[in-house]
Amino acid sequence: MKNRNILHKMVLGGVCLASMMGLISCDPLGMEPTTMVDQDRFWLNPQLTREYVNNFYIWTPLASGQNFQSEQWSDNCQGNSEKDWNTYNQYSFNNRRYDPETSITSLDISKAWDNSYKHLRAINLGIEKITSSTAITEAVKNQLLAECYFFRAWEFFDMEKFWGTVPYLDRSLSITDETFLPRIKREQLFDNMLADLTQAATHFAAFGGKPLRGMVDANVVEAFRSRVALAAACAAEASAKGLYSFDDKGKLFTFDKAASHYYQIAYDASRSLIGKYSLEANYADLFTSANSHKSVESIWPVMFNKANRSGFNPTSINGPDGAYYGNSDAVSLEWARRSGLFPTQDLVDCYLQKDEADGKWKQWWQTKQAADMGVTVTADGKIKGTSADYRKMFEGRDERFYATVTYDGAYMGPTELKYQIQTWIDTTQPASGVKTSFKYSALHSGYRAMDNMNSSPTGRGSAQTITGYYSRKYSHFDQFNSDGALNGEQRTTCYFNIRYAEVLLNCAEAGIKLNKGDAKGYIDQIRDRAGLDPYQGNDLMAELKLQKRLEFAFECPGFRYFDLLRWSEAEGLKTIPELNRPSRGLWIFRKGIESEKAGQNGYPMAPGEAGYFVPHFETADMNYADYQRKFDHARFYFMPFFQTTINSYVGLIQNPGWEGYKYTN
């Protein structure tokens, strides 16, 4: 007797097939509900099999999405200090306030572990059933299998980023199989991923067709192969430098092959795509154009629109950009409109400025514009200046700056509805002497709700920036309701799992390591699109890291944090300096209009009015308790397995440095 399953209750590896394929209707003749089918017949239906694999596309990497969580872990971004809403509060993770017995409120790592293995079971089941199917044409079978092998590598790569290595599963287990599988060596895990990508490439070659836009194809496979191989190369370098020499139990992190083996794979894979794509002429169009998924740079776009898919809408009322529109008064800012994606001064300082005196690209504090503003750099690295024209510091920057960062004086929205963002702070005591807060500060400053600079803004104030900046990438302020409010409906947009700029930089990185002569040319292509001159320095690897940071800052799915990890482990570093110090921001001080009426304060006082002073500014460490960062031991490269998992999973080996470790305040 066949095993019948009601699809809306049948979950294979955590994938609800009815929900996945929209099988919610019943047969009008009453013969048999269309939500019911036995497993054997399911795999004989090409359409259902296609929909089964389509479901893999909705899985997203951990800590990605419109909240840009992994970017908040990096030195590019500072979240807020919300204690009741952990979307942007990354304190526990950034300050490493976790151990095998203490979880992290902002990161459900156990759920991620469970979901990954549910996904892997679904993928493995697909490989087995599609391979044995007699109802699917060979061409379609090859395409489906190529996607399955690709997504298996994609899923394991996401797990590797957090745990280093994990139990490896390449078949769908039954209830009679041994489920306590051991973790395999990290080298073997990378080799298995690369082997799956080879399988995917082979099947795509046999398929011979052209997948629809947004689907994985042979070029996606090669681009992703270069990403995986670069990570493997860095891991091999870490092994050669003995970074995890205290891994005395399983020796899971040791490599037999040299890093050059993997750098060569990365170089060959990325090199095979050179010239097949181009860089989009206007960098900003990649993130704001409704047609960005069709860009000449697009390799694997993830597309969203009102009709078919929602879930990535950074400019929505409840999204991270909603707090740009803080109405006319911080008091009227709704709790639902909270943000926490604040670019750091560390990032902003990386965008070069063209010196108006000699036309050369320099760090902004070294230009004539900075000299005109009286800029000085103190012994402890603080940058200070005084000038009514302080906004000149933001002029003439690398073009990517304007697509990535919103700064004091920047305009948002279409020409007819331009809305200026201001983030300056008024700390002066008003003439009346009754001021209890910095409430005359700019509307978009988090310090507007504070009465001192010694603690970080909380409550409503934490929705506004403390670094002096907001994220700009993907913001799209051109849709308004009839009452002038921002329209928060899902707009037509996309992000890129892979775009051509990554291919160029991956090829350059591998080429540098292999002493190839073409590496500089790929970096210069990236610089040229940003309006910069060709690179003239002597440290090409440092320039590669800088360009990777600037090119992908505040981008989904997120690179900076994981790039810092792999580059640092390749250097054998136990402490990552960028992740072991507080972020920096920019404090701009100027006099605000003293008015108690909503809509009249929050704006700057004009020169000559009583109380006016020339604006001054300084960079500052965000050295608040809520914003501390810590990365001073090699154990932090990977997450621990929680003790409950260790206790219940026979033979599971804890990650290096975590056994017996307990964090202390």
C-alpha cells in the first residue's frame, strides 16, 4: 500500500511542499484533494519537481537581509542601543558576551543550525529522487541536479562561516541511519563544497540551456567557486601559521594542501568570467534602479516586487530607513519607526577626496579643503576643525560614498520633494537657562534626546544616529502617499548574491597571492568606476582590501565582517584590531533655533542671530558601554556549540578554545 501524505502537513527536511507550491485547492469533482499525493507520484511530476527545487531560492544566508546584521558586526556600521528590540542591538555579539552555556539574543544560532540541516536533507532528497526519476527529460534533470549540487555547497559554506566545520551530510537519512555523524576536517569540508560545484558545472554543461534571470547558472557556479576557494585558501594559511594549534582534540582545522592550491582554483574560476560581464556605469543605479536586476554587472540577483516576493524593502516605514523621516519632532517619532544602521567614521574616512588644489586623491583631512576648515589631527588621532563651511569635507569624494552614506547636509528623495538630513548637535545652554536636553539639536541626531555626551542615546533617541551618518544604499525615497507620508509597500528592487565587481576583486586577490600580473588591472577597473585614478601605491593587497570594503559596504548579503575574519586568520592573528575597539563617529556642533514649537526647532540658527557660533566638529570614539567590541582570542573566529548540543550529540567535538570557557563582564 502506498504511503499517502497530505502535503500541507508533509514536511521534508522542514520544507512544507504545499506552502512551497501553492497547492491549496481541492479537486472540483471531489475525486481526490489536489493537496494529496503519494511520494512516488510526486517525483514523477516535472512541474512539482521544478517547484521543489525553486524553494531553495528563498533560503537566505544567516545574518543577512534588510537588517544587515553581519554589517553591524563589522567596523563599517554601528547599531543602536535598544534593549527591547534586538534587530540593531548587537552588543552581546560584538562584545562576545556568549559561551557554550549562554546564547545571544540577537542571533538564534541554534535555529540556524537546525534549519541548515533541514535544508540539506531537502537538497539531498532532491538529488536522490531527481537522479532516479524516469519522468523528467535529461535536459531538465541536468538543470535541477546542477541547482541541487550548487545549493548544497551554498548551505555548507554558510555553516562553515560560523562553525568552521560541521558533520557532513550528503544523503537523506532515514530513521534507521546513524545520525550522530562526526565533524569532518575543515579542509575536507571545503573540498566537498568545491566538488559539489564541479558537479554543478558538469550538469549545467549537459543541460546546455539558459536559466531564467535570478536562477543559478554556470557563471554563478564559477563566481561562487572563487569565493569558496578564497575562504579555503585563508583557512589553509591559518593552519600553516598554527593559529588553531590549541585544537588538541580532533585536529579538525589542520590542512595538508597549501593555500596556493586554493588560490589557483579561485583565480581560474574568476578568470573564466572576465569579460563576460561589465561594471554598471553608475554605481548608485545598482541599488536604486527598478531595473538593477538587468544590469550588465548582475550575475545572480535576488529580486523583489509587490506582486511576487516581499521581504527586502529597506526604505519601508518599518524598515531601517524609516527613521530618516522623524517628522518634525523627536517626540512624535513612532516606536515602529526605529533604525540602527549607522555608518562609522572609520568607513567614511576610507572614501578619498579630490584635493581642489592639485587634483590628487587624498584622505579628506589632508586636502586643501581640510586646511581651509582649520583641520588638525591630535596625537590620539582625533580630527578637529572649525568652519561655517564644514560640509566641504563631504564634497568631491569617491562616488561610492554618495551611494552608500547619508551625511549631514545630504538630500534624500526626488527633486520635487527633497528632504535634507541634518545630524549636528546643539549642546549649549539657552538664554532662558531651562534647557534639560539637547532638544534644539538637528532632527536626525540621536543626541537630540540627551542632556550630555557621556552616555549613548536610548529609547526614541536610539533610532537616530550617534555616528553622524545614516546608510544610503538601497534607499529609495520617491514613493509617497497622498498625505505626503512615505509609502512603505514593497517596491521593485533587488540585491545581488553575486555581481561582477566581486569577480574582479576575487581574481585580483587570488592573483596577488599567486604573483599574477593582471591583479592591478582588475582593481583599477573598480577604482575607475568610482572616479578614482589608477592605483600608484606599493601595497596591492592593502588596496584590494580597501576596495573590497568600499565596493560592498552596507550591501546584502554582507562581506566586511567575514572578510575581516578570513584575512585575519590568513595572517595568523589572534586579535583582530578592527573588531577589538569601539567605532568612531563625527560630532558636529552648531547652534540650533531655540523654539518650543514642533516644526520650528531642530534647524540651524543663522549667522548674526543671538547665540550663534561658528560650527566646529571632531571625530570621536563611540566609547559607550553599549557599543564595545571585542576580538582578542582565536576562539572568536567560530561560534561555540552550546553545551546542551554537546551533551546530547554523541561524539561532537567542541570548537577550539571554547571548552570550559566562560565569558566575564
